[in-house]
Amino acid sequence: DTEVTQTPKHLVMGMTNKKSLKCEQHMGHRAMYWYKQKAKKPPELMFVYSYEKLSINESVPSRFSPECPNSSLLNLHLHALQPEDSALYLCASSRPRLAGGQQFFGPGTRLTVL
Amino acid sequence: AQSVTQLGSHVSVSEGALVLLRCNYSSSVPPYLFWYVQYPNQGLQLLLKYTSAATLVKGINGFEAEFKKSETSFHLTKPSAHMSDAAEYFCAVISKYNNNDMRFGAGTRLTVKP
């Protein structure tokens, strides 16, 4: 199984809502990532978990709250988002100690904030 | 931090023509380099990667890239473009000192004309 799955595929939420994005992989990877991608732009790194511990937080606003409950699962909790947070949110995973190891990407969640 | 620069935000070729997408990295220590492809409304798929082995790297779908240290370049080529190659292409870099921190170039949109 070389797949990263993300749910939901699409999400529309109001600025006062609380929602969560979910990412799952069963490749035994111990590094997992959240990226944000605006239209016609490259992915921007948000968070990195390595061995279920947060290792990189790219100064992301606190309205985005990541969680890694186990080695296969990564969540992104959303609260009080702004319309400018509308984007494609990509999850990825990799083997953290493999030098130059590639990241495997999920299909993304298309988020629209009204 | 490592970075890559992709020259040309948009490249247009005719079907059957050579594809050349340019990527230059900024580092005194050769990093790990990757090319990813993204089709509309999808995640990123790895085309190929350079991890200090052979300087000419062959990837999927007939793509290849050559690592040139003297030019700090990692350009992507394909001898004959196919209509299905139309997509967004991202060059990406990982530092040898931080295996989890991947940074992407701005991307190049490839259009293939019949």
C-alpha cells in the first residue's frame, strides 16, 4: 500500500465553524506533513511530525491546530478560519531517517471558507 | 534554507517536441533534488529524484534529469512530448542536514499543443 488518503475531498465552512481534515497512511512512514497550496502556487510547508512529535511549525496561525494521534494518522483541526485560508491542503508522508527520501502525497482537501 | 528556482512559469511545446523544464538550486553542498508533477485538482506525484548517485536520473513517463554541480542545475527533459504531459511541474529540494524540510520551486505549467 503506497497510498496517502485524505478526507474529506472537499470542505466548505463558515468562519465560525470548527472542522477537521484527516490524513492516513499505512506505509510505516514516521514523518507526516501538512502543506497549504493556493491556486497557481507551489505547496507551502505548514507542519511536520516526526515520530509523532511536532518537529517543524512554519509560524502557522493558531486557528490551524495539528494533531498526530498515532504513526498512521494526521489531523488538522480548523477553527475561526478566514476566507484567505481557502486553498488545497495536502498531506504527505516519508521515512524520516532515509536520506533524501521522497515524500508521498495525498490527493488533498479542497477547502473553501465563506 | 535550501531553495530552488524554476526558470519559466509557463512552457509551451508541440506534441512530439523536446520538453525542457529548468531548475537551479542554491547551495554550496549538493542537496537532494526532486521533480514532482501535479495534474489539476490532484496531489503531487514523484517523477524522479537525485540522491548523490548517478548524475543522470531516469524517471517515470519517459522523463529524465541531469544533475550538474558546476551549473547548480537539475533540468527536466523528455525527448518527445505527449498531450498527457500537460500539467504543473515542481522542482523541490531537501537539505542533507534536515531531511524533513522540503522546499518547492514556483512551478512551471507545461502546455502541449497538438
